[in-house]
Amino acid sequence: MRTPGYWSSALEDIPAPDYADMIVGVLPPRATDDPRIWAKAVFSIASMPRWIAAAMWLRQAIVPLVGIPRAPRDIFRVGRVEGDEALISADDRHLDFRCGVGVDREARLVRVTTTVRLKGWRGRLYFWPVRLVHPIVVQAMLRSAQRRLGAPRG
């Protein structure tokens, strides 16, 4: 029996986050266990649920109104992979964001760990509504990735 324990590279740069969550899903039987592929699948704009893509488009339209720059196209680019986890990092005027997408081969689980450090009033204003929907959005993105990566290859 394994002793429970948890660490994510998302906590390295932001060890005392203003916001953190972890969403866990089952690794489908035929799916890869490559964390880079999982990170790309979870954050693929082209294949995420339409309502999330629409929300991201709306975010891009609204944030300049409060002095926050629009996110670059490669905002969810994998910065590095260490062991069983891929790390996505983004630092901006209003917040710092880290997301570790890990695959536990033995337990057959995929986990998405998010940490956020808010910066000033813009960060607090921006993240107030995001905080409410973030777990729902990430869960939907992970389910979409599970369907795609677990589908039979032919």
C-alpha cells in the first residue's frame, strides 16, 4: 500500500498561492501516459468544449477594459516536463499562473494542479469570477482530453 503524498511543480514558484486547486481524472485504458501530450490535450483551444472556447474569447475581449493585456496565443505552452508532470507557466501584470499536468501510471490517474498568485486590484478583480468557475472549466477540459486520448486508435 502506498503512503499518500502529493507534490506538484506548480507549487515550486508559488508555494503560498492565493488560489489553488487540483482536478483528478482516470487515465483511460488505451491512453498515453506522457504528461506533455496530456497537457497539450487539456489546453488545446481547438478541441476544448465550445462553451469554454467562447468564454476564453470573451475574456480576451473584456480584459483590456481593466488594463490587463490579452493573453498570447501560446499562453498554455508546456514550459518543461519533469518526471510524470508537465508544467505550464504564465506571469502577467495581474497574476502569476502555474499548472502542472501529471500522470500517475501506477494509480492510473491524471491530475491538473493550478496555483495562482494575484497581483494588486486588477488581479483580485479579474480572478473574482474566475475563482467560481475554474474547477468546473478544468474538469470539463480534462473530460474532453480523456475522451480524445482514450479513443480507440485506428
